[in-house]
Amino acid sequence: MLEYKNIVNSLKNAVPGFDMKELVEEEPITVFSFFSIFLIKALKENNKPVLGSSIDLINEMSINDTSEIAALLEEIAISIFDSGMYNESFKKKLSNRSLSFFNKTLDLWKRGNDIKDESLRTM
């Protein structure tokens, strides 16, 4: 099981295409913010190797019930939704647990931002 104290190394090992040279000293939330951008690009390009390893990591992260790892998953979920890439194709790749977590996160986020129409993702 993944642990928060090693999560950046787990990301580095799981997704070799993600360049972290400039992020070595950053907090995990910052690293995962950049990872979200990287993942969105991979979704837009349909980069299957990157998507496969990234989604495997997301699914593994969803097994961990710590609030720290949940915050990282929330960052990923909201970033992907906000980019317009949270679609059926992406959802199919997630485990049931990850999909449930992402949907709950996004429901709370949309209510908190008073978003009723998914076409109004960005504010």
C-alpha cells in the first residue's frame, strides 16, 4: 500500500515519463498539481502508456484511506474535470473505488462552487 511519506517516489517510479527534476524539493500537493497537468496532456494526446501507468497509480492511491492521499486524489479529480477531460472514456479506466471517490469529490466541488451546468466548469 502506498504511504504519503513516499508518495512522490511512488509517482516517480510508477510514471517514468513524468519529469520531476525541478520538483524534487516540492511538497507532494505541488508535485501532484504538476502531475495533473501532465495527465491532462496525456489524456488529450491519448498517450496509452502514460495513461495506463497513471491510472494504475490513481487506482492504487484510492485504496489508501488517509486524508493526505485523499487530498492528492482530489487535486487530480478537480483538475481533470476542470479541463473537460473527465469523460466516459476516462471514467471507464478507473477502478470502481477511484470512480466513486472522483464522483463524490466532484459533486462536493460543484455544489461548493454552485456549478449546475457541466459546461460551466471554469469560473
